[in-house]
Amino acid sequence: METKNGYKYTKQWFDFIHETTEIVTPMHTSLYTWIVELNNQLQWKAVFGLPTNSAMESSCIKSYKYYKKTLDDLIRWGFVILIAKAYNQYTCNQIALVVSTKAVAKQVPKQLHHSKTVKTVKTIYNVFYDSEIEKNNDENYKDFVKFLFGKVDLGRPFNKLLKMDDQIDYEKFLKLKAVSEQNGTLIYDKCRALENSTKKYVSLYLTLNNWLKNVR
């Protein structure tokens, strides 16, 4: 897996500035560099939260209107992917950084520069799970991810589970599988029960781990 670092992100950003015909402002640079720094502080998590207030303060953007437009531009240009949108004042947008968007500036036709949406990155599930599947060719893990995203069983995504922190990477999946076998419990059954629970939980991994041990 390629090591992430801030230099790669800032270099691709300034390459983009020199090559694009888009209107790039200091607000774009300020917000993007803050997002990179935040991801660095979080040890380059694949998917991470972007709290609006701290992002506006750290990037010196005073108006929410301009902040939203700036973030939307970064998403439209392919530097950031919006994984999950904040659904109330107590949650924040879940985003992912994209490595190497240089091709976007070179290959997007000029007549598309003013369109509202330019699709630059194709995902199957989301950046986090796509990456885990790509790194680990395990059919059991693939089936688990399909299950979470509603490709089997319910026919709809487990939205509550997917919005929780501490998502299930391959290593955590193997640990949950071992706990499941030790306790004679089923991961899929616990996922269904957790999705339907009225209680609020923060960590998906820790909650499933406890539930598989029948600690409820």
C-alpha cells in the first residue's frame, strides 16, 4: 500500500492550480490544506469526519455560504469524496481524500468546467471498504461488505452501522469472526439487531465485539 503524506497532497493541489481553468481562490487552498492536516493528525484514516465549525475556523472562512461552496468545489474537482453527509447538528460530514487528481485538470473538457457535477472517481461501496477489499482478496470479507451495503439480505444498506465510528477493516473482521466462533454467535444476526436497536452506539467494531460475546 502506498504511504500517504502531506507532500503528495499539496503537490497535486498546486499542480492542479497551475493547469486548471477553474477559478481557484485562497479559500480553496486554505480549506484543502486544513483537510490534509486534519487527516495527518488522524494518522491518515481512509474515512474521517470534517466538523464544520473547526474547519471554518482553521481555514479562516467566516461565512458558511462560502465554506460550503468551497468544499463543494473540492468535491467536484475530485480532491475530496463525500462519503456521508451530516444529518443533524450533532454529526459532521464523513469524507475521504483522493490521491492524484492531476489527470482531472488535464482531461476534463473545457465545456464541462461549468457543469455542476464532474464524476472523477468510481466507487463500488465507499473508499474505505473498496480499499480493504482490494488489499485483501477474501470472499468472506467481500460477502460481509456486500451485506453491510444491502447487496444481500435487507436489500438496503445498514445506514446506522455505516455511520458509526470504527468501521470494520479486514483485520477487525477476522477478530470478530474469531469471537463469533468462540461464542457460537453470528455476525450477521448481531448486525441486524444493532441496526434495529433504538440505542445509540459510537464504535461499530467494539459494539459488535461485545454483542458477539453476548454482552448487552
